[in-house]
Amino acid sequence: MHVTLVVTKSDIEPIWILCDNESTADIFKNQCILINIRRAKKPIWLKRNTIEVNEEADLLGYGTVYYHSQVAVNVMWLKGLNL
């Protein structure tokens, strides 16, 4: 699976979660809002930067998300929200 994240605004607050309808995965950079960070069952690659994301964590009230400290922002896949 490949994921592409593009952000043009550099001063996004680390607590903000961007909801993206074109993302294919939930991925977070802020470990302060996650619990139980662990090795991912299915690692993913960030296509643009060729960074392997091999950790996942739990977001309380939501479920499992990917975690990597070098992504630009916290991104939540809108399809995964079941709106």
C-alpha cells in the first residue's frame, strides 16, 4: 500500500487532525494523543518520501492508526470514519 501526504501550511498545530477524503490510511505524528504504540501488522510506505511506516497505535474512541514521527500532520481517512 502506498500513501501520499502533501501539506503546504507549515504551522499546523500538532493536536489538529486533518480529515482527508483522498487519503488511504489514518496516520499520526503526535504520539501524545496515541496509546499503545507498537510494530505494525502491515507496514505502509509514504510514496512521496519513500518512508516506511512500520508502527501503529491506538487513538482512543477511534481505533488503530499508523504512527510515524516524521509525517507532516495527523491525518484521518474520512472513509474510515463511517460518516
